[in-house]
Amino acid sequence: MSLEAPSPMAPQLEWLLRRRSCRRLASPGPGGDELALMLRAAHRTPDFGGLHPYRFLAARGDGLARLGEAMRRAAIAAGRSEKTIARAPGMPGRAPLVIVAAASPVPDETITALDQLLCAGGSVLMLQLAARALGYGSIWRSGWPMRERAMHDELGLAATERIVGFLYVGTPDEPETPPEDPEPFFRLSWL
């Protein structure tokens, strides 16, 4: 056991340990060049076989209203409550950019659908981290729109595709507070 003082933490690790979701987002959101960088980062997600089993649909400007209307129609088709139906059109307006991430599995004899679904989920985290690196805040949302097939149909997704998240991105409209730091080993068991 070393008695030396610990070395300073790498700034990149400190940056990762401060990551948290940002619920209040305002304009501006990422522009075209910044979105391109975010997508490049997403394509660096661990991807066994290099299948890129995901795709993204983005909404900003008038597209946010179109996405909201799609959510309203999906809520009606899914038999959601009147409250949910009334709230649905405004949901995308909580950020200047909303990226819908979908798992888009590729038939493969070796790489399972689960592996591909995990890759798609990882791509959302990479988008989120890239947004943060560019100075934006974000929140990865799920909820009923992610689970309802009616929403998938509204977005023109194939029967084999599955929404893995809605990433809301914009300028943080709240102070950044450090996230709670749980005891690091609380979810670890040794074999």
C-alpha cells in the first residue's frame, strides 16, 4: 500500500464525475457544425461488428411543433388520458433541440439484438457527453412516448426499430450543481 499522496485527478475524469442531467434548457441549442460533432461522437460508441444499429431523428424550430403533434396523435392512438393528450404537444418545446434515438437492428448471425440495443443506448450517452463538452445541457428522457408503438409509427420507424430515448439539448437555464456522489462500490459485488 502506497503512502504517497494521491495524484491530482485528471480534468477529464473530474468532468465526467460532474455530469448530470439538465432539466431547464433554453435557446440557443447546437448549430449544424456542433450537431455534426455530437453525431461523430455518437458514432464512436462501442459497436461490436461496426453495424451502427441506431439512427437519429432531430427536431428544432418548426420541427418541435411537428414532433409535439406526433406525440399528441400517438397519445390519442394509445388511449392515453386527456391530461397526457393535452400535455403532449408542448413536450418537445422544453428544449431548442430534441434528438430521438432509435435502435435499428441489423440482421447478423453473431451480434444479438440485445448487443445492438445496448449500442443504440450507448450512442445516446455519447451524444449527451458531446453536448456537454460543447457547453450545452441535456436530459435523456423516456416515458410513455418511448414505449408506445403508436409513437414509433408516427415517426415512421420500422417494426424492428425501437426508440431508446429522447435527448433534449439546449443552453442550461439553471445553475450547475454537483451531483450527489454515492459511495462508489454500492452496486459492485466481487465474484
